Amino acid sequence: MAAPALELDGVHKRFRQGRRVVEALDGLSITVQPARITGLLGPDGAGKTTLMRLAAGLLLPEEGTVRMLGHDTREDSAAIQEAIGYMPQRFGLYEDLTVQENLNLYADLQGLDGTQRAARFEELLRMTALGPFGTRRASALSGGMKQKLGLACALLRVPKFLILDEPTVGVDPISRRELWSIIKTMRAQQVSVLVSTAYLDEAELCDDIVLLHQGRLLAQQAPAAFGAQLNGRCYLVKHSALRRRALQARLVARQGVIDALVQADGVRVVLCDAQAHMQAGEDWHLVAPRFEDAFVSLLRSAPAENADAALPNPGSNPTAAMSARTGDALAPSSTAGTSAGSATVSAPAADTVIEVHELRRHFGSYEAVKGISFSVARGEVFGLLGANGAGKSTTFRMLCGLLPASSGTLRVAGLDLHTARSAARARIGYVAQKFALYGNLSVAQNLKFFASAYGLRGARRKARLVWAQREFDLGGFLDAGTAELALGFKQRLALACALMHEPSILFLDEPTSGVDPLARREFWQRINHLAESGVTVMVTTHFMDEAEYCDNLVLMSLGEIMAFGSPQEIRARVRSARLPNPSMEDAFIDLIQSHEAQIRRAV
């Protein structure tokens, strides 16, 4: 066998966070083989980014050894950095420079001479499809285009080893496929690739997977090997009367169920054993296991021996705890219509909460949103989907009152955003894509700040602060610095702050971007409880499995709505002999590519 591309032997890495010492990697030993794509996965705080920075020679271990391409990182970090490409989570593009100027700058930094540049630029611009955008500023690129430009800058010198830290985070499904096409091209050129990702479907594109938990190796093997242990334990469950969200809530709280996830026309269930625990009205179908099933099963059964290594594990199952308290524990009292101790919530009467008619937004001569219309009912989970640059973020900001519309009608909670923007905002809770928390404040200080910002005073302010601490399990971490929190826990805090004033409408702008799959499950269980209590939820997301939680959604392309309906209706639009059982991602890609091709033909 060829020599390993990367070896970690008994590696320990610790960090100090205030008074705490965090064991980011705890005696880790792994081997990465050359010319393969190795996926690095694990929940928030598992040590993935620390491992990558150690592999790149940017950090040194306290104990153990790290060898990259045969070089010890303690002795040959300069030689290592000459031989690798590294794209961190926040790659440093220069927003005021054009695509070509960014490439020129990084070519200078990497020491490429003039004879090498022209051919390499041409190859990378073709590979990333950025050729037509060479004179466009980086700030004007879509999220997917920025990621591809960052990857191009990391590949200016063809590396022997490529390290990619969540390169597809916040990127739409079309751009994700394009980025993975580039990654596969690098493998074909005998480049070793180490890539971390929060998208578990991407893990199945890897040759090998390293699964970390609390700084330790949980398992290392091929993707298919992870799923094999779950044969006979995975089912798709349907119900003759219950909606999918209600069925999921029932199943996830049932004894013997490891995981229950809304999927297609039912709920995908993973059991502790092969015994299916059926109840009246349920129809169980055995399905083949996926890597995601194994990931969740392994993480939820892993011992929490290193509890101080990270702030709270976002992979805990909140549903049972919620049920033990009240059936509507998360429901704002002003919208639930029940007492705090009630075990059930009556279904809200349907009425229109958000109205959009002929909405337009211009930026100079550019029309970002082109006369779109739709409505959202009370208690509905409504998805706003589209490729990067489709106009959905602009639409979302107008709906939140953060950006004025150029023309059209826009009413939220019965209020016209043209004339009553402040009053409408008082009815809205908002979780921003980057979580609008103050990193230099503690958890308790953030909660108090948002309570004051929403105008809470006296007994109500005190009651809501107690509510937030209890319902989101924040009590043990009130003094922790917010900047130190794991991403999933920041998300939990952001949601608590957004619900502090008991809004009737909740806006979620890519709220799970970069968050690990266990934390995403917890988040959506909370959102489902809110929707069942009558809170209206509007969400943008690039996770197509999350679109399945929506009652209805619109799919935007080039500033227009090109599909509207339930997830089932959207998927049915692309069903064919080629796609007999299309996923939401299949539908997203097929519909958007068809629409964009039609627009290009018309032009």
C-alpha cells in the first residue's frame, strides 16, 4: 500500500475558554489514505476544524504526532503548507476586488510565476464556470459563486492534499453539485481530499468517513459500511389520518425509536431493534438504510464521557422533555389560546397572516424581485426556496420590514408594511442567517438585552426570561460567553431571543446553515410545536429535507415564482420515467434548471 497521506497518532489538543480547559481532540489516532475523498463528520464541538488546522500545520498538538505527506507538522510546517490547499469555513475573499483580481492576488501570495498563471486561471475559471464573471466584484457574487471562487483560489497551485472545511455551507443544491464535481475532479488528478460537511447526503459521495464525537474517533469506514448495521431497522411510516408533522411527533416520542424524520409522503424511522412498534392507522414499509440513519444512531448512543469538552450537546432529543412538561411548552401564550399547563393545543382557525401581491424590488436598473404574489395562513409553515441569487433573500428582508419594497402590496399580521412597519415588526420574531447575537455578551446578557429591546418590563420580562432559560435548557450556561458556544447552541439561544416577546409570526432566514444534523432535528421539533400552536413560520433554507416540513412553499428563480404548492405537489411536477420517485432536491434542481434554460432561450 502507498504511504498514508495523513496520520494522527495519539493527538491531544486543548484550548482555554475563560476558566474552562476544552479538550478539543482527546488522544485521536486516524490514517487518511492518498488519492481518496475522506469525509470528516461529527456534531458541533466534535473537533473537526481543530483536526483540519492541525493537519495544515496551523496548530500544533500538545501530545502525539501529526504527519502530513510524510512531514511532521512540528518540524516541517512550511513544507506542508507549500504542498497543500486549504479552504477554511470563512475563506478570505476580498469583496471589493473582482473575480480576476482575487485570483491575481492569491497567485501572488502563492508565488505563481507569469508562465503558470494564464493556463491555470483559464482551467480554474472553466472548472468553476466563473469565466463570464471575471470582472464582477466578489461582493456581487451569489453564495455559491463565492464558494467556487474561494475553492479556485485554494487550487491555484495544484495541491497534493486538499483540505475543505464545510465548503458547501449555505449553498443551494445546484451549486453544491457543482462544487462536488470539482472535488471529484481533484481526486481523479490523484489529489487527496479531506472534507467536512453538515450535509449527510454528501458523506455518501466520499470513499471513506471519519466520524468524530467529543474529540474522539467514533468510527472510520466506507459510507456503505455504516448503514449495513441498520439493515431491517429502517422504515417509512405513513398514516391514514395524521399529517406528517403530527405523525413525526408521535413516533419520535415512542419507546424504541432512535430517529424519526419527515421524508417524502411519510416519516422515516430508525428503530433500536428490528421490531416495528405499529399502532392503528399506521402503515410501515421497510427501507434500505442510509448513512444519515447510521450517523444519528451512532451519535445518540455514544457515551457523553467528555462532557466538559464542549457546551451542551445539541443532539439530545427534546421531544420527550417537551412532552413531559406540556404539549405546547414552546407556544407563545398570546397565540396558543391555552393555559400554560394545557397538554393539547386546539387547531387554529385558518386566516391569512401574510399577503404579498405584485411585490417588486429594484436596485438601480436591476430588478431583483419581479412582481411576485402569494399568501400565508395562520399556523402555516411556509418555505421560500431558490438558488443563490434568485431573489428570495431580498423578498425575505422586505417581508420582515428590513427593506422597503419598490412597489406592490405587502401586509403582515394585518398591517401594511408601507405605512405601519414598526407596528408590524412588534408582531414578528426573526432569526437571522448569521444569528444576530452579541458575541461579547454572555448568554444571560443576550437574553436580557433582547427582552429590553422588545419592550418587556416588570413581571412579564422576568417571566419570559425564566421561560427562555427553562424551555431552551440555558440555565447552566447563563455566564458562558456567547462567542464560545457551539453553533447548535447559538441557534438555540437565537430562537429563545426571537420568541422572547411572544410573536405571532416567526421568520427564519437559513437558521440551520452549518448546524449539525442532530441540532437541526432538535430545532425543527421546536418549530413544529410552535406551528401546531398557531404561530406562523416563514423559512428560507438550502436543506431540501427541511422543505418537507413546510405546509406550502414557493420556489423562486431569477426574481420570479416558478413553482408553488405543498412539497408533495412540487415533487409531483417532476415525476417521470427518469425520476419515478423524485426527492425535493431532484425537484428543486430540475425545475430551476428548466426555468433558467427557458429564460435564456427567450432572451
